[in-house]
Amino acid sequence: YTTTFSACPTDPADVRITGPPPREVFVRCIEAGTEQDVPNLRLYWNLRWAEGVHGGSLETATWDETLELHRFRAPEGVIEVGCFSHSAWRPAQGTVEAGRNELTLRLERACGLKLKVREGGGDFLALLSLRAKLVPAEGQPDASGWRIEDGGITLSRNDPGLYTLTVSAPDGFEPVPDASVRLAQGIF
């Protein structure tokens, strides 16, 4: 169960929030298109965030060798599951209800762009990763991710289409002109 609320300084200090206990979730991951099992991924999950909420914590799942399934405990509600992987899987959704939950998630490959940086090391890449963005140009949802790898930055998106690449240059660097890029599903 998830909700958003606001509290102000005049609210009583003894606020109590209660909800149902967490439920056991077992997840089998298969690759969309091939229907082949994708075992032992580094899965993360989170409750689907409420409208207007951007960001929050990502929880991890464990791999159960005996069951050959991923498992975690989650509150009831809609969850989003993805994986920390260089193969860049697109997140998927499932619903957690009372009782035992067994989900089969069909993983689709995301799409994105790899930026190679010719000068600068790890600290510079970390700074630049916060300044490089793929802005939807065709009404795609604004869901994105990034990672630093192989001397560059990979910007990922769930949906293909036309995007505007923007890079806010760090202080002391020349401005970088915006560029239009078209992303294809499953291609980086």
C-alpha cells in the first residue's frame, strides 16, 4: 500500500501510519520475444510512485537457487521491477496482493544513447551524468536512467522515438549545443 500525504508543523506529533503486512513475492523473468528464462539478475523493485512523485528508494530482490526464482517481500500494490544490468532491461510492472504472489515478468530491452567523453575521469563523468539529459520530443513518458561505464555515460529510456539531447556544460566549459536523436527499441 502506498500513499502520499503532507504534514505541517501544526499537526500533532503522534501521527501513526499503519498498513497490511508485507507479502512474499516470487518472480520469474523471461525475455520478451524469446520467452527464455533470464535467471539470477540483479533485480530491483519499488512501489509504483504516486502521480507527481519522482524518485524514491529502490529495493533489491534475492535469487533463490532452490526455486530458481527471484524473491522479496513487498507491501500490497502495484510494483515496478527492473534490473541493474549492462543489458539495460526495461522495467516491468506487477501487482502484489494478499497471500503468495508469483509474477512472471516479460522483460523488454530498453533503448538509449552512449556518450563517450574524451577528456576527464570519474569525478568529471559523475558531474556530467547529472547534466546530460534525453528530453522526450514526441510525448513519450519521462522515465529515464543513466550509468557510467567504459569511459562514458549511457543514458537510457524505456520508449523509443525522437529525443533532444541536452548537456548543461559545467562551469568553465564551452556550451554544448542541443541535438535531436532518434532511439530504437533495444538499441544503444
